[in-house]
Amino acid sequence: MNTNESGSLDSAHTSVPIELSAFDTVKEAVFAAAGDSHETRQALLACDEALSNLVYYSGASSLDFACRTDGDRLSVSFSDNGVPFDSTAAISENKEFEQLDNGGMGLNLIRRCVSSMRYERKEDRNILTLFFPLTPSSEHLDPEHPGEPPAEI
């Protein structure tokens, strides 16, 4: 992890295997950059899903990962050489429970966790950047204990 000119923490792009085990590297980097909190665990949920999609659907043979903090925001980028796929443009469908096994649930989960996301196709690579807030939003606060995330279930 490095501190850049603006005082933000960021990790250099790291090559990771196109395997679910790469999540351990992602998790370690996110915790190193942003600490362990309710917000970083939300971010990791979305990152786990994005990585799963890359492993199972991208057809990639190369995957890089990076994360950085900038003030109260965390960004996580995945760059792969797989089939072009703009997950930001994929249509979000409302499905009945019985239809969820047919796919699409993961993108909806990612969208619920991020504050925003960006896709680029650059030099034959998909670059997906997910942005997450590092401060509690009002929808995540415990009404009985303002300023604190809800108790874990």
C-alpha cells in the first residue's frame, strides 16, 4: 500500500489468479486501505460478487486488481482481458424468487452496495471500478444508536 501525493492510500495494480481464491488478496488489500468496518464489509460483498462473475463468465486469462481510498471513499478496480462486458449497462431485472437461479442477481447485489461504478474498455481490457462510501449512510444507521451501524445478525 502506498500513500500518493494527495494523501490517499492506494495499492499498485496486482496480478491475481482468475480463481475465487483471489478474493483473499482483495480482502487483505481493502482492509489494509480502509480498515475493518460495516462499510468495508459491504464493499467486500460486492467485490466478491464481481470477482465471481469474472471467474465464471469473463473467459479471461489475465486479471489485475487495485484499490485506493480518497477521503471517505474507497475505489476498487478489476482489469481483465476477457470478453467485453459493460456491467454498468447491463439491464437490471426484477425477478421472481424462483427465477433468481437463472442469473442477474449478482449485478443487482453489486449495484446495491456501491455508490457508483464505472466501466471502460481500454487496450483490449475490461476495467470495472467500483466506488464505495466509507462513512455510514443514513439507511445503514441503527435508529436506537444514531451514528452506529446496526448490530450484526
